[in-house]
Amino acid sequence: MQSCTDPALDRLIEKQFPAASAAGSFSSLDGLSGYSVQIALGDRKFLARRAASGQTMPGVDRQREYRLLRKLAASGLTPSVHGRNDDWLLLGWQPGEVLSAGQLDSWLEKLVDEVVRLHHQPLCGYRLQLMPLLMDYWQRSQPQRRTVQWLRTLRQLQRQGQPHPLRLAVLHMDLHCGNLIAEGSRLRFIDWEYAADGDVALELAAIISANGLDAAKQQRLITRYATRQQLNIHALRGQIQRWQPWLSLLASSWYELRAQQSGEQHFYTLAAEGWQQRQNKR
């Protein structure tokens, strides 16, 4: 097998596929949270995700991701897990086409149905706590980039405390178009690095925020989910609204730290827009 540039990844592949004789090919993938590699062994494809990197974001833990995916393996919702070591997580490659923003409208009901399937799975045992996560972003940011507004918002949410869950379930927590794969008539989810147990309304709020859903699409999403889950629509909508300030700060903090890590102006622009939106809502 052809060697890649990382001996730890070579060792993991050789351990999992000792009989592989075909030359392997390795392609780096552009990712937002860390370093990933597509691997081709003959006619089989895999995804390797680095466990530790200077680009890794708060909340990303490959050991937790590995264990969670193993627990969900029987559900048919997640990619196959082929192994891990201290440096890499090795997964099956998800075939299909990444959804574009323009395609989401026609897939919205199927997205809800897949989310419902996920939320019916047994809890994974890893509870999502947003305040420690938000504090981690603050502490890992450059001191000169920490604003009074940022600190004031953190303290305000800390005083409020997280909303009491409407219903606990396993959440994906990163369902934007880039992580939605159309495979035939089925919609698949990839990039489970932020998955954990949490409030179902938080998942829906994250979907709305990440995809910029307008009022009509929000209504479709909430109505279908509430119907499928036998939840009161008004209670669900109110809970989603309670989570929105938390997600707004989380998104701004993510863009801020990612900008500082990468130096890319695109992320600085998104962070500035997020801080401005928060200022306008005061």
C-alpha cells in the first residue's frame, strides 16, 4: 500500500486492513473543524479524521465521536466506524451528493424525518452543555479580540442558565447543507463531531440558524416535527426561541475563533456580522 504523509494514519490503515494489497491514494479535504483525508483502497473509500490539531475547535473529541458512532451503528444513520488510534479516526465514506442551499426546500420534510429517526435512538451518554463550550471559545480566543459585548453576553446567559429541556435525545448539532448528503431518495448525515445528548428544540433551532430558514420553512419544519413527535407546536416554537440567543453567541464565537486560527478574512467578516446582529438585538 502506498504510504501517506502521516505514519500514525499508515499504522491505523494497516491494522484495520492488513491484507490490503492495492495501492492506496490519499486526498486532503477542506474542513471547517479539523484535518480530514479521503482514502481510496482499491474500489473502497474511507474518511480519516485527525484526532488532535491546532485547528480543532472546542467541543470536538474524536474519542467521544468514535464511541457515539459505535453506539448508533445499528441505527443505519451514521457512517461505518473502522477504527481509531490516538491520532486518527477512520470511517466509511458516505457516497452521494452534497445538498446545495437551493435544494434544501425540496428535501426539508425528509430532513425532518431523518432527524426524528435520530431523536428516537437511545441516549448516547454525553450531555451537551453550552455554557462550558462558550467559555472555552472565550478562553481560547486572542485577548485583544475579547470584547466587552462578548463578555456581557456570556455573563447574561450564565445568569439565565440553559433552558430546561423539552425532551432529551441524541442530537447531531451541525445539520447544514454541507453535512447533508442525498443518496438516491435517502438523506444522509455526515460530520458527527458535535453530536451529543440534548434538547430536541436545540437541534431544530440549530437547523434553522445554520440554514437561514425563512418563516415559511421554519413553519414547515416545526409543524412536521411536532406532528411526528406528538409535541405541542406552540411549546416547541417557544422552546426554539429560547435557544436562539445561545446559538447566536455560539455561531459568533465559532467564526471568531476559526478566523483567529485560519487568518481567513471570510470568517472575520462572518464574526463581525454576528456581533453586529447581537448589538442590534439589544
